[in-house]
Amino acid sequence: RRQRQMCIRDRHKVNTIILDKTGTITYGKPHITDIITYNIEEEELLKIAYSLEKNSEHPLSYSINQLAISKDIVSYEVSSFENILGKGIKGVINDKEYFIGNTSLLNQEYDLDKYQELSNKGKTVIFVFTNSEILGMIALKDEVKPSTIKAIEMFKELEVETIMLTGDNEDTARVIAEECGITKVIAKVLPEQKAKVTEEIKASGKIVAMVGDGINDSVALTMANVGIAMGGGTDVAIESAEVVLMKDDLSEVATAIKLSKKVIANIKMNLFWAFFYNMLFIPIAAGVLYVPFNITLSPMICALAMSLSSICVVLNALRINNFKKIIQINGMKCEHCTSRVEEALKKVPNVKSVKVNLAKKEAIINGDVDNSILEETIKNAGYEVVSISVKKGLFE
């Protein structure tokens, strides 16, 4: 219990973020890029894969199933189906046992050169095989969200270390990490190991935030100092997390960290002035200055002073509502352009105020609005967004 209380106390001090890959860094909707077969027709390989994968809910399974359906492939009957957590699946088709999975499940030699070639392109490779032979490889690629790259840059500005956690092999993981700007990768992590890795990072003295979206991330989310679930994630992940992002945008995590720091600073400021105010005026109201200076305070003045104290504290807290984003815009050349951008942004829901500066080629908005909406709005107005950042003087 004491350890959990310390976790709660230190949440605003987060200095390390662990990111799940699939569905958090990437879209979580991989598409098939390559199908390599060995002594079997491609359609037959896909039919075997579809027959097994239609019993699984993994994102890779969905992609294989969709391709098979688009080709009007009819599946085989499967018996003795088994999901091997973090490794793959197996089942019996026509009295023969088939497997689909990664190298952790594979127990025989495979085409290492081709596997390495696909992995070096950031593709996830799964094998279709029996107990005696490999039938083929299926390579899938999941695209990195553009917002992820911006978010990693924001984490660096906050001096927060970013770690990618994935079940993919080292080569595939490294390609994705380099694309995002992540320097530290922990690959080939089984689902049940995610919580252990999170606990080990915490034990090294880090204040850890874990960001994930799947069932496999739920335990790790509870083990971190702060568990953050993507809004489009599974119900289990959302229930396990303490913070839920309403948008599937990692830059919102950076915003949440900034907000937490400002909230704590605001609380400390309010406490200081409340104590200072009371320590100064309570003795005066009690008559400390009456004997030497014959100074007293009327009860009405004391009541007014106490009310003003409360008003000041509330107003100070309300400064947090002054949420500002700076949008660097390309293409504005005259006052007509600034007016056009300003009018377009004012129509966006949740935007409280807009100030456009032609000289700096920027617009400052007050309000919590998804970056993608801002980009789309300015694009529709005929201009290009260069960057969107949270104002450094935030809430001030």
C-alpha cells in the first residue's frame, strides 16, 4: 500500500515512457506485403493460414482473414485449435497439425536470408509450418502514425526517455524505432513479460508511464507509476489504466505530462499563498498589533480579506484553462490570409480564442483540440501546417 501511495505521489515526475508498438506507435492495422511459399501453392498456403487465423483476434490474423475473404477463399474445418500466447497458434486440419507463428514457436531451420531481408524493412514475419516442414512465410507491415513522430520529439523536449516494447524481433523493432526517433528498444517481449520489464525499469529508479491499448498491456499498465490507455484500445486496457486518451494521438501524452507538472506547481503556489496570507493576517486579527500600535481589524474587514483569499486561490487555479497551442503556418502572405485562417479556426469546436501573427507565420489558439483537426482546418483554408506545439509559457 505504501509503495502504491508513493507511485501516486510521484506521477507528475514521470521521466520514462514505455510505449507498446502495435496500436500505440503504429495504427495496429498491418497489411500483407509478401507471401513466400515452399513446395505449396500461394492460395493453398493462404487457405491454411485463414483456416487457423479466423479463430484468433490478433491484428495480424485480421489482415490475413481480410485478404482471404477478398480472394473468396473457403476455409478448412479446424479442430484442436490452440492459441500459444506471444508465439502463435496451432490446429489440426484433415488430421494434420499446422502451426502459424514467429521464430519463438518455430523449431526447425528456415530461410534466414529472406527472413532477415523482410525484417530489415520493418516487416513482421510469421511462418506457416507443420511438424516436419516450413510451408511459407507471410510478411506484414504496420504503418507508424504521423502523430507518433511528433510525440517522440515532444518527449525529448520534456527530457523524458522513451522506450519501445514489442514482441517483434530486434531487426523489425529497430527499423520502426528509427522511423519514430526512439533510441531504446526492448524486443521479443512475450505478453506476460511486459509487466516484469515495467517493474524492472521502475526498480532502477525511473518514474514510469506505460502507454498501451491491448489486453496484453493490461498488467503492465497497472504496474507502472501511471498507466495510460489509448482511447481506441480494448476495454480491459482502458479499465486497467488511470489515464485514458480520448484521441489515439501520443502527443496527448506529452500534453498530459505538461499539464500534471503545471497542476502540481499551481497547487504548491496556492498552498504557499494561503499559508502566508493566514500567517500574516490571523495574528493581526487576534490583536498582536493592538498593544504596540493600537491597530485592530474590524470583523467585516477580516471576512472580506478571507473571501479575497479564496477568490485569489480559485482564480490562480483557473489559469490552467488557458491551454494554448502554437501552429506554424506556411503560405500566409497578407492580412487577408490571417483573417481567413482566424475565421476558419474560430469555427472549430472547443477553440476559445485565436490570435494570428503574420510576421511570425503562426496562430495561437486557446483550447484543447486534436492536432489532426487543426491541420485539416488550415489545409481547407488553403494553407499548410508546418508544426503544432504546446506553448512553453503554458497556462501563464
